[in-house]
Amino acid sequence: MNEKQRLEGQQVETANSSDKKSAKDYSKYFEQVITAPSLKEAKKRGKEEVKYHNDFAIPEEFRGMGNGRKFYIRTYGCQMNEHDTEVMAGIFLALGYEPTDNTEDANVILLNTCAIRENAENKVFGELGHLKSLKLEKPDLLLGVCGCMSQEESVVNKILKTYQQVDMIFGTHNIHRLPNILNEAYMSKEMVVEVWSKEGDVIENLPKVRRGKIKAWVNIMYGCDKFCTYCIVPFTRGKERSRRPEEIIQEVRHLAAQGYQEVTLLGQNVNAYGKDLEGVNYGLGELMDELRKIDIPRIRFTTSHPRDFDDRLIEVLAKGGNLMDHIHLPVQSGSTDVLKIMARKYSREQYLELVRKIKAAIPNVALTTDIIVGYPNETDEQFEETMSLYREVGYELAYTFIYSPREGTPAAKMEDNVPMEVKKARLQRLNALVNELSLEAMKKYKGQIVDVLVEGESKNNPDVLAGYTSRSKLVNFAAPKSAIGKIVKVKITEAKTWSLNGEMVEELEPAEVK
Ligand code: 5AD
Ligand code: SF4
């Protein structure tokens, strides 16, 4: 963000009550603070300097704002959003609010939204509809929409026009402004809109309340400059900007000291880590090489882009230890022609070469991926190439999606000759293959003893505990609750498509057994 935008952003915009009632021209909200996704504009942004801030503090006048009040945040979408929710929860607590997991008890409800596909957005609009009656019952309730959807002009417009039960809309770059936004909403009782476009800074010392004491997310970078032609993220999350290594290392050290067993490093494209850091040649490989020396049992990272996945990172990951042998490597399509239209900047062959190198260096690696089917004009042959690549790589799991046009992205303007039934049929075929290979991968574990980080009781049966192996396989097994939070040895007795069953084969220290 440049200085001009920063200063403009200090101004919280409010819609006056007459605007809320009559369908007026809302363009004034977009003049300064919001720009519609524009590839041309966004691509210019690389030149702007990233500012690092270490001066976040709850303004004196807002302390105690939350006394006697409760907050509820519903999170949609990816881990990045989950982690943003942890930061917002930290800010709420610092303001004196208490958490609640019940919307009826809440004085403030936030929907932290996802814009990646249309159905993600529809869920949020549906929820806003449900919350209308609660808002009518409790006029003092504050209802806010934040996260990726708030960064889209069309969404903000739609909320302003049709969802007048909403009190606040703020974007992904405005989280640290939550105290001011809440204050403004209490003062004015009018819709508060605060969204900054395009870039964003790095704000270091925001409070966070992590969910749980076992696994933690750590941002290493924000934003994305890859501009895959289908993807809204470069517009909603701003430009690529890396946190400084020393800040990340300190955060991981601190988590280790607090007894966390696992950290997952987060970024939309973690392999671009460090590219924007001036005057140093320091990438994800270097960062992982330093982090692996920290006394924390497990380190993971997500999400990777194959184009930036370099040899240095492979060399470091091959050192093993606390660096986990699971890599999520989204391929999106097995067809070089489709990859080109997606602007993924690698071919099928280059991807396979990367997989070959990774497997040679880390023989036990588990690879998983993301795939989009039914890209505009995808032919049967091109889809078959995705199917054959899937087998060739031997993925252990995939997240599969039907292409969903996102307004403002280049692909949304492409004509598309693939009927929805064809797309659905392709997805079904791909999913059948995903299931087949998942089960195959799971069966290999039968009889093996694996290390499981125990996260808690299984969802379906409180007598059974559940956790994950180093290669991210879910394992259910009977064991005393004192195993929760520890890494224990489990012998696998049964393999299913999505999970393994087993028996714990180690004695917990007597003092620890209840
Ligand atoms: N339509 C369908 N899937 C998408 N993804 C991103 N954008 C879209 C879209 N417009 C998928 C990609 C990405 C994952 C997080 O979501 O596979 O890796
Ligand atoms: Fe979207 Fe990922 Fe491509 Fe970035 S690299 S544009 S986040 S799919």
C-alpha cells in the first residue's frame, strides 16, 4: 500500500441511514478505498514498497470496549482465513470481549469470508439471510462481513443494496483496524465500510489467540502475484510480501517453548517466500533450514506453487527430521495447453520433472494436489491428460473443483463451450480415481507402526482418539486421553479410503496415565 492509500484508509467510511433505506448511488465508497479487480492495475503493483509495522496497540480510548460483550466469528475457506480469525479473536480479547460459540449469545458476529468459488460466496449470503431475524430481535447486535469477499466491489455493492442488516464490511488488509471499525459501528449505527485495495503492508505485532495448544499456523508471507487466470486471490489478498525471517524464527521458537508440537507455515504461494526481501538471497529453503534446528517436532508448509519450487528447498526437505514428508503441490491440470491458458507457467513435463526430483530426494514423500476440471473449453483429451497425470504422479489425495468463474479474473471473460453436465461427469470420474488411489495409499500402512500426533477425541466416538501421521494421514485408535497432545506409536490394523484405524503400541509414562 502506498502512503496515499494508507492515509485514505485511516478514514472510516460510513453509509448514512437514508442511504441504507433508499437504493442510492454507492459509487462514493469505491472512489477511494475499493477498486474493482483489474489485472492491468494489479500487475503494476510490484514496484510499490512494502511497509513493516511493529507498532500495533489498542488505542487507550477503546480499552474496555468489549466489557460485558461477547463475540462470535464464523470462518469460511482456507487456513489463511482461519489464522486471520485467530488474530481478530486476539484483538477482541484485548478489547475486553469474551468469546462465545453461540450466535444467539453474541453481541458482535463476524463472517470471515472466502471468495475462491461461487458456492463459497453463496453460503455467506445464505447465512446473512438467516442472521437477519436475529438482528431484528436484537437491534444492538453488530453484524460484520470481513475476509476475501469484502475485497470485491460487486460483493460490497450487493451487501450495501440488499443486506442492510450488516453493520460493518472490512477487508483483509484492515484487520488491525478492527477496534476503530467497531467503535465507528457503535457510534454511528450506520454501515461502516473499510476496504483497502490491492496491496497491504506487513503488521507484525498483532495479538492472536490460537485455537488449541498442539498445532499452530504461522504466516510467512501474504498475498500472491502469480495471477493464475481463474483466481481471485491476487486481488483479494494483495501483492506478495514476505515477513522477515527473524520475525518468523522468533515466532516458531516461541511456539516451541510453549509446547506446540507442530507448525504449518502459511502463504498463498510459499515458494515465492523471500523474493521481495531486499538485499538478501533468502528463500523458503533457507528459512526451512533454519527452522528445522528449532526444537519443535513437526514443521509443514502450504501452499506450494510448482513454478517456484526450487532445488535448494528440495535439498533442505531431504534432511528430514522435523520437516514432514508430505508436500501439497497443486497441479490444477495435466494438460500443457490448459496450464498455459491458466497462466500456471509450467508444462506437464516440467511438473513431472519436479515430481521426479522430489521423489528422488525424499523417497517416502506423500504428494497431494488441487485440480480444476471443466476449465473454459477443456477438451475430453485434455481432461484425460489430467487423469493420466494423476496416476503417473500417484497422488495420495486431491482437492478437486469444477471451475467457477470469478468476476474480474481473465478466465471469467473467456467463452466456454463445456456444458455443466460434462464438467460434473469429469469431476465424478476424477473423484473416483482420487478415491481409488487414496485407498491404495492407505492400504500400504496396514501392519506398519506410525508416529501419530494426537489431536483429540474422534468426532464420532469420544472413546477413540484421532491424530495425524507425518504424511498427514488421519488415524483413529483407542488410548487414554493423556495421549492427547503427544506423538505416539500406533500400529495400523485397518485401512479405509480417508482414514486408518490402529492400536497404540507404546506405554505412556506412568505419571501421565490417568
Ligand atoms: N474455480 C475453481 N477452483 C478454483 N480454485 C481457485 N480458483 C478457482 C476457481 N475460480 C482452486 C484451485 C486452488 C484451490 C485453493 O482452489 O485448485 O488451488
Ligand atoms: Fe491463486 Fe494460487 Fe495461482 Fe496465486 S498461485 S493466483 S493463490 S491459484
